[in-house]
Amino acid sequence: MANALATEKSPYLLQHAGNPVQWLPWGEAAFAKARLEQKPIFLSIGYSTCHWCHVMAHESFENEDVAALLNEYFVSIKVDREERPDVDKVYMSYVQALTGHGGWPLSAWLTPELKPFFGGTYFPPEDRQGRAGFPSMLKAIAKGWVDERDKLIRESERVIGSLREYYAGRNTVVDPGAELAEWGGTAFEKGYQYFFESFDEQQGGFGGAPKFPRASNLNFLFRCAAVQGVESELGREAVRLATTTLQKMAAGGIHDHIGGGFHRYAVDDGWFVPHFEKMLYDQAQIAVNLLDAQLATGDERFAWVAKGIFDYVLRDLTHPDGGFYSAEDADSLLTHGAVDHAEGAFYVWSHNELQQLLGDDAAFFCDHFGVKPEGNVPPPQDPQGEFVLKNILHQRRSLLVSAKTHGLEPEVAAEILATILERLRAVRAHRPRPHLDDKVITAWNGLMISALARGAVAPAACLDDQRGAYRSAAVRAAEFVHRELYDDSRGVLYRNFRNGRGANEGFAEDYAYFIAGLLELYEATFEERWLQWADRLQETMDRLFLDAEAGGYFNSAEGDASIILRLKEDYDGAEPTPGSVAAANLLRLAAITQDESRRVRGRCAIVAMQAVWSATPHALPEMLCALERALEVPRQVVIAGDPTKDDFKALAAVCRERLGPRRSLLAVMPGDAQNSWLQQKVPAMAAMKPVNGRATAYLCENFTCQAPVTVAADLRKLLNEGAG
């Protein structure tokens, strides 16, 4: 018999609708039941593509005996962390403080007043090596609730007090009278030194296993290079750290060499054995890293990998009406009609299979990607024996070396490899696909819109044929959000869409990431509707999430009684904090519209996290990127002309051809002064007109402009002088 989750829209909650556990969704009905029956709450948080969530569900939540314990002694609540990131972040903060680590599934025990008194992540179904299994834990907590309830309640009060004090301390300005430039310069130096010292020279990335593609780290390094100059000693080294990491990731098993895109993380230190789920937010952010790498180096191979990401997203993660789906699972059925799932089953290959498929080309392919008859995953990296006789594709050497080893010309080897990968993609398409989480999440769509908008204007020849497709996909996604996830009458975003709009209004990250996407989309299309919408959404974000006293942004809006702790995030992890992105958005909007209040608010958001980024700058690399904007004078390039014409495009292309100082790229279209929202905001732009009928660029710094130019080479010279 289905439980109360059967009427939910979330794929994750629906996965548990048939459990014998009497799950309830997060909400007043569940809280009231706990208060009425005076039972503790067992809170389980996960998401539909989470491998260990599946494991715990199969071992415990589908087990009748475990379900009986939960049903008798607890009120059990399921939360999809992607639908309710605010709930997840409160209790994840608690579990991390309690255990020193976090992850999903998140398991927490709460009082009926929603205050946690114990927690962890995955619990095994039986006692193992001195660690209590899940049934033993349930029995112990149930007994403690009867025998020592007052003690547990006091512990929950202490925990909330401690977390509140901790976050208050993290949001205290270290020295309100200090110059931001002084603190910022020191933080940049410390942040760079941290990444320099923790860099893995052999494998790329920072630190050891497991390795996550934390995009904010690379964003920061590219900004270090831009600030110092890409050709400076520090600039070259910053680029080396970032691009080596991307090269190692692209060669490793974390990269889907056949279908494009990247898996969530690698369990080893060499990017080889991935955790096979694919998240939209990773695809978007890694694509931007790769485009920056191409800008910094001129190496088109980075753009090729970004192209693979875009191909994957547009092929496999795109809603028919334009939005982007959230994720694909790590697990899939072993074969059609089978009942058993396995992690990575969709992606791995046996040596015999490849030999049969590839014939004479098998030796070259298997050598290039490290395929072995016995399988290529060593036992220490395969403790469960899941990959025996299986191979994860990872590029062992450059194509040039593989070609030479097999007596092939490089061009011939490249053609053979492309043909093989296309053939294997067609073969793999007949395998059972991993589960698709087809929620459309506003925040993650904002990230993907940013990436596609960047791809549409990136100076890489390999993207030339796709620019229109990328621009169109970004526009369709933005229009999808406007149509399905936006209440125009209130100016409010909603969090997610699946078979209709979800119930939850957007959180701070939805506004921050989506505004950033709209700003990039404006610069890719020069359609003012995106800029105007970004401006209005920023007003809504300020109204709902701004901490007017201390600066910065809370994750959730005020007024939800179920959120016992209103947090401001202070760590740029797999996704950047809303505050980091919002600070950059505010400073971008201020540079465009000359709105001083926006500039002040952006600086306040940065200063609000000064205690964190001054002490541990590597915790907030994305905030440091925003700090760079705060310390630099606003720069703009305004091009007067028709964006569809070649002369306009030539000038715009010059502004995008190298990694350097940040500049807002704006358009003034002839005859549009009366209807232009932007020119109403900045009346001086109305005087910027084409010269002699040609598209004309006005290079401005701190809102003072140089003499206009109409020739791309002249604009390039001005930009280079300004960067020097």
C-alpha cells in the first residue's frame, strides 16, 4: 500500500511512496502528528539520483522489520533536498558539526519542535565493526526518548544555540574601519597560496581523494591570472594549476568520453573511478571553466570538451519546452528486463564487448583508454567487486602518443577515434538508461543559461557551427522559466517544475544563479528584456532575502516557521553560495545602470563574509571573484549599432577574445532611445551613436568614455592598453 508520498511530484519522494515506512512529506501535518503523539521525528533527506540513498532505501526503508520500528516509535519525514535546499542546509549544518562530515542520505532525529538531537548520513542495516546499524540506532534512540527525553530536548536546545552563535560569528565584520582593498589584497594572496600549496602535481586538483570538480576554485585561479596578467609569472602559474586540473579531469573516468559531460566526483585521487551520477550544475560550471581555459590559453581542446558537455545537455537533459532537467542517476539496470541495478552499468565496458564491436580498431582504442581483459579498476578502488571484468574509459596518454604507438598519423587517429566514439554512443543508447530526474530547477537552469550564453560567444572555432543553437537553447530555457516558474504579478520565482509548477517559491540561490544567467544572456543577445528582468528579480531578492542589518543574503525568506535557523551560507562548494553570486550580480548591475545603491549593497554582501574570507579565503573563492569586481573601477564597452550586422559583431568579438579585466558589454541600437529601458536608466548612452553609419565602440572607465572607434583593431589596441 502506498504511503502519503504517493501524491507528491518529486521523483525522490515518489521512489519511496511504496515503502512500508509511513513516510510523510515535510509540512505541518507531519509536525502536528509528532506533537500530538509526542514522538521524535526521523528526518531522511536525499535526492533521486543519489546512489547511497538507493542503498539505504533497499537495505532499510524497504525492510518490513525496520519499517515497523520507524512506524511505532517515530514520525518519519522524507525531504527532497533539491526541492527544499533550505531544510537540507539547516540539518546538514548540524550533522557536519556533530560528525565532522556530511553527505546524503542525511539522517537526523528531531524533537517535535524540529530541533535536532542526533544525526548522521548512511547507516548500514546491521551492526558492523563496532558501528551501530540502523535498527540498533532506532531502538537506542526510541529508548532514550522514553527514558531521557528531557536530556535529549536540552541537547537539541544547546545544538541550536551553538549553531546560531557559530553563524553569528561567521557573519561578523572583522574590522569595519579597514579598507576593503587592504583586506582583499591579503585574501587574494592567501587564497592563491592555498591552492598553489595544495595542488596535486601528478593528478591535478587540490588535496587527495575523493576529488570533486569544485568550479569556484578554478574561477578564482582564472581571475588571479586576469588580475595579474596572463603572461605574468603568477598569471602563468595560476593558469597552469587550473588548466592542468581540467586536462586531468577531461582525461579521467569522471569524464564521459562517449556521451559527453562529467560525473559528480571521483572516489580516487586521479579522477579515474567516478561516482557516476551526472548533475546539471556540474555540467554548467565545468563548461564555464573550460571556456575560460580556452580564453587563457588559446587551446581549442578545452572548447571541444565544453562542446561535449553542451551536446550532452541539449541531447539528454533538455525538456521539450526548453528547460533543463536536474540529473541522471549513477545506477541503472544491468540489462533490459533485469531487476538488479548496478552503479555505472550504463557506462562501463568489458574487453570482449569492445573487441567484438571494434574489430581491428579495438587494440588502438583499448590501449588509448586503458581497457584490460580482467577489467581496469584495481581492488582497492572497487571494494564491493562491482567492476570485475569491467572497464572505465580513461585516456591513458595523449592522442599523439597513441597514434605514434600504433603507427598512425595523428589526423587518421583522430578520425578513427571520433568514429569509434560515435559507434559506441549508438551501442550504448540501447542499454537501459539511468533514471532521469526530470525536475526543472530554477537555480540550476540559471547556471546552464550562463554556460550556454558564454558558449554562444566564445572565440573558439570548434563552436562556430553551434553558436546559434547554444543561444537559442539559453533563450528557450529563460523563456521556460518566465512562463512556468515566474509570477509576474508579484515578481516572484518558483523553485521547480515537474508536471506543473512546484509548491515552493524560489530560494536565494534560485534568484542569484538565475539573475547571473540573465546577465550573461543579455551580453549574448543584447535583448534588453533579459537585463530588465534581472534588475526586477534583484529587487525581489533584496526584499525577500537581504539581511538589512549585517549585509548579505539568507538562504530562505522570512516567515517559514519550519525553518528553525535562517542561515547565510559561507562555503562555495559544489555550488557557489547565493551571497557570492549575488554580490557579483549587484556589482554588475551597478556597472551597467550606474545605480550606486546596488554597488553599496554588493560591497556589503562581501563585507558581511569578511570573517570567513579573510581567515580562510579558500572557503569562499567565488566571493573573492566578486571582491575583485568591488575593488576595480567599473568598465564598460558600449557598441552603437545593429547587433545582427557584421561590423557590430566584429567589435563585440574583440571584447571576448582574451582573459582580462571585467567589462560590461552593452548595446545602443539606433532609433531606440525612447523605448530603451537601459537608456532611460543611463541617459548618457543616448548620445552614443554610430559614426559615419558604422557600428561604433565607446570604451568607458568609471563612466568616463574615450573617443569612439569603428575599427576592430583600434578597439583591440585600446583594450590592451587598458589591461596593461
